Amino acid sequence: MKLYNLKDHNEQVSFAQAITQGLGRQQGLFFPLELPEFDAEEIDNLLTLDLVTRSSRILSAFLGDEIPAETVHQRVKTAFTFPAPPNTPN
């Protein structure tokens, strides 16, 4: 995943670099160069998943192969240690 500095678009870094560095030049925030897209069927499928699995898949779409999907899943699982309401259709 490539990210760019919102205050200096010439500064581009990897996800790992952005995490390590924190802010870019001129205290700029990093933003993804490209956002993943999900079609309607993919969104419907995501909404059938539990919170941890759904969140892991969405985050993995942003990260690409920079962090293995299983590692992302384990980290998300560790982060969500609180109960979340079940997904209810509108």
C-alpha cells in the first residue's frame, strides 16, 4: 500500500513507513494513494461476516500483501476485545 502526504503529495511512503514515521513533512497526514473498491456483491458478502472477519478483510484490501492476511486477522481480533452489536439489515 502506498500512501501520500496530504500536505506534500511528492512524499509517498509504504504503510510500514507511515506507521513508523507518524506524520509527513509539514506535519501532513498520510492517505492511501488508491482506495480499494468493493462491488455490491462483495459488500453484501462482507455484511454477513462477524465484525473481526469483516474488518480484517477490509483492512487487508487496503494493505495488499504488505502484511499477511492471517496476521491482520490476529491483530484485529486482539484489538476488538469488546462486545459489538450484531449486524442487522436495514
